[in-house]
Amino acid sequence: MSKTRTDWTRAEISALFELPFTELVFRAAEVHRGHHAADEVQVCTLLSIKTGGCPEDCGYCSQSSHADSGVEATKLMDVREVLQSAARAKDSGSQRFCMGAAWRNPKDRDMPAIVEIVRGVRAMGLETCMTLGMLTQEQADQLAEAGLDYYNHNIDSSPEYYERVVTTRSFADRLETLENVREAGIAVCSGGIVGMGETREDRVGFIHTLATLPRHPESVPVNALVPVKGTALGDMLSDTPPAKIDDIEFVRTVAVARICMPQSMVRLSAGRESMSEVTQALCFLAGANSIFTGDTLLTAPNAGDDEDAALFAKLGLTPLSGAEPMRAVEAA
Ligand code: SAM
Ligand code: DTB
Ligand code: SF4
């Protein structure tokens, strides 16, 4: 297998975006088959362990205290409750349990409970992932020590567009946490959001940043913006500008991510609920090989387990790993 490249140029990535669509998807599918079983899709479950009231001003997020989205702030969930939820996820065939907290960063006083959660979820035989905001090196080391498998921290967009979406922290802050996570020996999950009004050049810059990290993230979530009323980007709901991302451009982004980061798991993340089966199928063809399942993401609705089981049956996809097959429901 050829060495994974981390020296992509923006011009090369831009040229991939400009390929005829079918040629781009064909190339991405080839890369996908060269590195992964193309009929296997990883199934992950998300749980918000601390919702809302976040001091950050991310323009897309329902959980920001700068937004007026109606999401109520909660305290950090009880360890026992989190473990019950993880057990349900395992039961319905999930491989990975991803836990999110609406924090700018965890406080040191939160760490003992977080460590207990990681230990407990891991003991159930699930892979663990957390997304808690910025981490110091010490906190990353603590999570590694507890056995955390993955840490999710998205760069979200190009360095240029980022500051138009978030002002309370910088792109450089994001990269610093990613470095701390790597240094601690935790696998990196980092991706972003498509459809925030960014240009194609921003999507190029977004993939370029990830594909030129010293090591590619093991997981790359590609989210389609879920526009939430009351957030700065909540207006991107219509077909008139600023409009919802075009499905073909979304699939192109997935394909380019797959080509530039051949070994990574590319996750078709938020936004699937409003995506047609055909668009999702094209994403799987273009190299997406991971999803979130369950009725809710963190606060937004998601295609539920039954719908996904039906989609998998229809497309002949199998959940990755030793996980049990997704429950019930034959395709019509
Ligand atoms: N507070 C932590 C942080 O920002 O790193 C973790 C939770 S945060 C909700 C995780 C990621 O979810 C964000 O980085 C963003 O990429 C994604 N996200 C949040 N709201 C979204 C939305 N409305 N549509 C699509 N993706 C979204
Ligand atoms: C990621 O890239 N997508 C997930 C996960 N990482 C934490 C979050 C999506 C959030 C969608 C909006 C919501 O549920 O509020
Ligand atoms: Fe807070 Fe994360 Fe939402 Fe930003 S994306 S407002 S940091 S919860």
C-alpha cells in the first residue's frame, strides 16, 4: 500500500473538486475499496451528557448561550444514567459510544466523573469517544489514562471561514487541542460542517487542513449543517440564498475527503435526517463508511435505528466490527 500523503496542496484538492462528478465519485470509490471493506459501515451512537448553556458563540450551535434556540441547559448527567444509555446503544448494535458536553473546556472538578464514565462505557465493550471542548495536555493525559479511545474536536471549516462562524476561540486553539490529544496517544476524530454559507474554496481549505496534519485524523465527521432557529446560521433553511448545501456538492466533499485521507473513517454525520436515501447511498459510494444512528444526535433529530436498519438492508450494507447486526426491520 502506498504511503499516506500529508503533503496535499490546495491546488490539488481544488482540482479534485473540479473533476466531473462521476469521475470524482469513481476515484473515491476506488480509494475506498483499496483501504476498506466497501460494504461495511461503522455505527456510532451519540449522547449529550451535558446540554446547553455553552459560553461559546459557534454560529451553528443550538447549545450556545448566545443563541435563542430554546434548548435548556442541564448539568452533567449522572454516571449511572450515561451507562444505562450506553447499554442500550450496545444492545442495538452500536460499535462506538460518543459523548458530547456543551463546554468551552472541561473544568478540573468535572474530570473525576468523566474518567468514571470512560471506564464504565469501556468496560461494556464499546469504543469510547468524547467531545468536551478544548483540553489542556494534562486533561488529555488524564483521559488517555482512563482508556478513552477517541476524542472529537472539529476544525469545522477553512481557517479563513472559521472566524466568521466562531469568535470566542480561534482556529489555532482548535489545532492546539488536537495536538494535545495526539500527544496523549488518543485517536483523533476531527471534521467539520458543510453548508454554513462557505465557498468551495473554504471546503478545499477545510479538507486541506485535515489532510496535511502530521497524521490524518482516524475519524473524519462530515456534517451537513442542521439549521436551528434562533442560531446565527438558523436562516439557512430555504432554497434561496443563503441556501441549504446542494446534495451533489455535499457528495463531492465526502469524495474528496475520502481520496485525501484514504485510511480514515469518513463519517456521514449530522444532517442525514433531511437527506434522501439516494444522497446517502451516493455518500457511501463516495467513501463514507460511518454514521451516527439513534433518534437524536446531541439536540437535533437523527434518522432512527429502524430507518437505518431498513436503509442498510436496502443497500446491502453491514455494520462494521463484531457488533450484532442492526435490529429488526427488513427493507420493503
Ligand atoms: N462543545 C464541544 C466542541 O464544540 O468541541 C463539543 C460539542 S459540539 C456540539 C460538536 C460538533 O458538532 C461541532 O464542532 C460541530 O461540528 C457539530 N455541530 C454542532 N451543531 C451542529 C449543527 N447545527 N449542524 C451540524 N453540525 C453541528
Ligand atoms: C460531529 O462532528 N458531529 C456530532 C459529533 N461530532 C459530536 C454532533 C452533531 C451535532 C448536531 C447538532 C445537534 O445535535 O445539536
Ligand atoms: Fe459550545 Fe460546542 Fe456548541 Fe460551540 S459547538 S457552542 S463549543 S457546544
